[in-house]
Amino acid sequence: MATLLAEPHSINFNRPGSTHYQVQFHLDGAWGYSLVPLTVINGTLGPNPNGVLVFGGTHGNEYEGQIAVKRLCRDINPATLHGRVILMPQLSESACRANQRVSPFDNVNMNRAFPGNPHGTLSSRIAHFVSSQIFPLGRVVIDVHSGGREGAFPLCTSFHPIHDPAQAAEIETVARLFDTPFLFIYASTMGSGLLTDHAEALGKISIGGEFGTGESADPVGIRHAYEGIRNVLRHYQLLPEPVQPIRPLGSPPPRLVAATELSAYVPCPRDGVWEPLVELGTPVAPGDLLGRLHDFSDHAEPPLEIHAQRFGYLLMMHRSARPLKGQTLFVIAEETTL
């Protein structure tokens, strides 16, 4: 089926089968549009209360999600689907085309734009479209990320601390369907306006995750994102298939870790050249040497050694060798239970 051009208010979300749209959002201060890809799949096997909503390209320079979600736009067969799936492989389409974290048209990070504003800039209007027209159509929300050029993570799914015990337990169950080595509970106070944060507040079963880094297209990350989303569809019986393991049989179960306080997000103390000494996902203890920060204005001076401040697992490290003063240099997450 050909891709249809559509304004946000004209999309038929109940149309049977698969419908591929390019949703037109007018640009600010110019004649033209950002054409945001959207696929709506309504299965022929009847309704399902657990509609699934999937987003890639919330940040434009993170590609594993874009690729995995695009594949699903074609691979999900409505004839074997029980319910509705909505897929948006490049949510911030303008950022994706520019290969950058933020949209070049308004310099807005889409993952800080929720719930959006119908009269705001481009990114805010797209966020409002998702909040007002997409979120009401599903119960499960998946937002696929990777570190871009900012941060590196071990393969993980992620979510925030959830106060409702039933919602938290179901989110953990769904996060495990991606079969990543880590499940990461992270601080919602690290940013406002996050897609998953807004979905969680609406009571959705909302999952994020980091499936690569360095503006690459990691095949392992793509596989976990793609098969993990299919596992979600299997788990909620949208697809008539059993949940499948993704890692090799015999792999240890995913490890639940948390960094819910801002003190776990350690800023770089000064500009310099970063020399990491510890692999991502490694267990560390207070005082362990994580890396060295070099100042080449006097190359005879010793580097500044950076040490772990607590027990846990190294769950994030600055990707670039040139972190700036104040940027998060590393995160140590502690093993936990819900």
C-alpha cells in the first residue's frame, strides 16, 4: 500500500489492515512541512485492550530504534494480529534527517517536549499530537533509544520509579521481555517533559531503553529492540506466538539496577580528555579507579584520577573523549528489587 500524506487531524486510526502515513506538521517561519512517518496496524482478529504504541527516533542521532521500528511497519501482518499497533520510527523526523539530538527547526529536544502544545513550535506540536491522539489509543508505550554521541550504556531497558505497585510490577515484567542484561530504574528528575515520564503519569505501561551508542546501528541492539517489541506483542496476545529468548540460552537473567538520586549522576569536574579504564556494566566499589581526565595545557602534569563513589554497576559513561565541565561523566547504579 502506498504511503498517504495526512494532516494530524485527518488520520483514520480505525482503518482495517496496515496504513502508512507521512503526517504533515508545518514548519515555523517557512512554507513546508516536517513529514513524520506513522504506521497504524489494525488486526483482523478483533480488538485487544492492550494496544501497543512504539516510537523510534525521539532523538535523531539514535538509529537502532529507527531501524527496528521501520522493520516492524512492514513485518507485522494484520491477518495474524489481534488488536492495534501504532508505530512511529522517526518521531523527531527533522532531527533524524539532520543526524542530531534536537530538531534543527526549533532546537528542541523531543524528549523534553511532552505533553506538548498545539500552538507551540514544531517539536511541541508533534508531542501534543502524540499526547492527545496517539496515547489514548494504547496501553503499552515503548520508546527506543541509544546513547547517540552523549552517553554509552550497556544494553538495557529503562523506566522511572513507579509509585503504583501494580503498574511498577507490570512495567518490570514488560521490560524483561527485551532480554537485556540490565533493567535500569533511573531518576525522572534528570529531565522534564520526557515521553515515557508523561506516559507513566497517564498510567501507561511505559518502557524506554538504550540499545546502542555512538550514532551507530548496532546489530545486537537492533535485534533486542525488534524482538523485544515482538515479545511485547506476544506477551499481550496481539501475536499468536510464544515469547522468545533473545540472548543465547543459559544467559543470566536481566539484572535490575537503580540510580534514582541525582548524586548517582556524577558531573565532569573540568574540561579535559577522558581516558576510561572500566568497561560498561562492570561491578565497581567505592574508590575503584574509573578513568583519568587529562589536561594537555601542561602535558607534564599528572591526570586527574576519577574514582567510583559507591557500590554498583557502571551503567553509563560519557561517550566522547572530550566531555565538558558539568556534563554527566558516569552513572553507577545499585542492584535493587521493586
